[in-house]
Amino acid sequence: MTRHILYNILNIFARFLNFALFWIIVNMLGASAETDWFFFVYGFVYFCIGIAFYGLECSLVPIWPRLSQKEKNGFLQTCIILGIVGAIPLQLFGLAVSLYFPGFFGFSIPFSTGHTVLLSVVLFLQPPLVYFSALYSSLLQSSGKYFWPITHLSLRTLGVLPILLLPFCSGVSCVSIAYIVGELLRFLLLKAAARSHGVGLSYRQRFEVSPYKQYFVAMGWMVLMLSAAAVNPYVDLIMVGRLGDGSATLVEYAGRLRGIPVLLLSGTLIVFLGEWSRRQGQEPLWDQIIGNAWKMGLCGIMLSGGLILSKQYWIPLIFRVQHFDALQLASLDSLMTWYLIGAPFLLLTGTLGRGFMALQRFRLLATVAVLSVFVNIFLNLVFIAFFGIKGVAVSTTALDALLSCAYFFIGKRLSKTRKEI
């Protein structure tokens, strides 16, 4: 318990640094056609980051304990080579996203072609670096070394903040450069931490995929699940693109803040995944997972309730009136209210989801996530038509509630089945 408290303190500190970063960027950029383009492109980048980091990390943590040290070294090198090879087509895809996709979805391109290409290259260098960071973070977690995986976000932030605080730094170009510096620092520190703990010290010379086929299949299901989950906020962004300049940016800002209760408790979620993964096959694991999920959901209710009751104080502090007009602030207020109502459901599904990951139920997670994309599109069509921009947050909350019910029902069925066996 003491260790969990310490990890949560470290996690809260890391999130505080990241929140400071968010505050600086919000009030540096404001909301305009330029930021709409930036967040449209960065939405694709963040989609890739979610897959590269969280998909890889969460799928690998339960896999590493099943491998011998020799197999770990071979599997690690194979993953590294695949990451290097995959970075090339990703850059080509990034150029298409930056130059051709915005106009199709109603976003203007506010930069020259050359400037746009440079920004694209810088932004789409982030996912490969995140991919390599995830390899070492998952190795540390599987070995019970949680300090660096929990504080990794602060490592990135410590690389980004000094650049943003430079007096001549402004606009999305500066933010793009700061992001890549932060990702590079996170990768280097996680790799150094893994090596200092004797993880991944030697590599094989041969590149082999076939011996690890079952693990790549498990990773594939996890990637599919994270892809579907990451599509939902991007669908939200696209579906408000025609509601006026700055609308997509407001949804992006509010959507990022939606996860505050989850982020504050994510240190515990990291420990849950590592501990449950090492306890595979032990009873009564599912009862423990469901019990912890209820506790996390209760914590989410208290955190979200406090944030909703105090939003008239902290929203003006985050979104300064000199950068946002009265209509934009009113939209942010209503968006945050509905997003925070759904945050406890998000925390509940996050906890149960890690239970499924620990038992490698990746196909189940992927199936639910894919179905959620179609449900989200339907809910957006309905609620945006009735409520405008606020309808995006209403839709997200409704989807989170449905997912938490589905996860809880599936978890109870699995628990009952395991008891009968």
C-alpha cells in the first residue's frame, strides 16, 4: 500500500508538469484556423503515439515474463528492427495527412507547402521514438521497476518546457520542435534506466519473426484495440470541423482535460497491470480486478465531482480571457461538464481493461473497441444534431457508460466461468 501511495505521488507530480505544459500551449496557441490544422494533423500523430506506446507497452508487459533472457534479447532486437523499418512508410503517410487530408475534411492549410512538409516530418518522427520508449518501459514494468514507467511523462515534459519558455518561441512550429525534443529525451532516459537494471543488454544478430509469432498476434489484437479506441476522439474532432473556426481546437482542449481523474490515478493502473500479469493463473484474480475497478470508479466520482463543482474557478485560470472569447469559454464550460460526468466510467473501463490485458484477452478488447467506433459515430450524429458542439461530449459520456457496463458484465461472466471450472 505504501508503494502504491508513493507511485501515485510520483504520478501526480508527473501529471502536474504535463498540465503546466498543456496550460502554456493552450494560452500560446489559442483557437484559430491554424490551430485547427495543427490539431487535425497532430490527431493522426497522437493516434500513432497511442498505438506505438500504450498498445505496445500494455501488450508486452504480460509477455516478457513468459520469455527466457535469451528470448527477450532476440524479441527485443526483432521489435527494434521492425520499428526502424516502419518509420519510413509512416513519414510518407504523414505527408499525405498534412498536405491533402485537411482540405477533404474542411480544414484550411495556413502554411506554405515547404513549411507544411517540414512540420509534417518533425511531427511524424514522434511515433517511432515513442515506440522505442515503450519497449524499454514495458521491460521495466515486467521486472517490477515502476519508477521510470510512471514518471516517463515528466521526462518528456522536462524536454518540452524549456523550449516553450524561450522568449522567441511561439506558434505551432515551436510546439512541434519542442515535442520531438521531449520524446527524444524520454527515449534516452528509459533506455538508460532499462540498461542500468540489466534489461536488454545484449542483442542477437539474426532477425527472426517466426519464433515470436504468437506474441506478435497478441500485439496485433492489442494494436487493433488501441486503434479503435484512438479513432473515437479523432472522429469527434472531424465531426465538428465544419462548425466554425476553432471548434475542433476547443474539442481537443476539453477532450485532453477529460482524462484528469484517470491521469491522476494512472500510477495505480500501471502497478495493477504489472502485478496482475505476474499472477496469471492464480485465484481469485478476477474478483480482485472487479473489486479494484469499483474502488477506482468511486475515486473517479469524487475527483470528477470536485472538478465539476469548482469549474467556475479553474476554467478561467486555464483558458485565459485574452486568448478566448466569451462564446468559446461558454463552449469549453459545457464541454468540460459533460466530459467530467463520463470520467468515472472511463476510469472503471480502464481498470477492467487492464485486467483483460493481464490475462491476454486482447481479442476480446479489440472486438469491443471496434464496435465502439460505430456506436460513437451514431451517437455523435444524434447528439451533435441536437446540441451542437456540446453534443460531442454528451456522446463521449454515453459511450463511456455503455463500455463500462459491457466490461463489467464480461468481467463478471469470466469470473463466474473460472469459478465453475
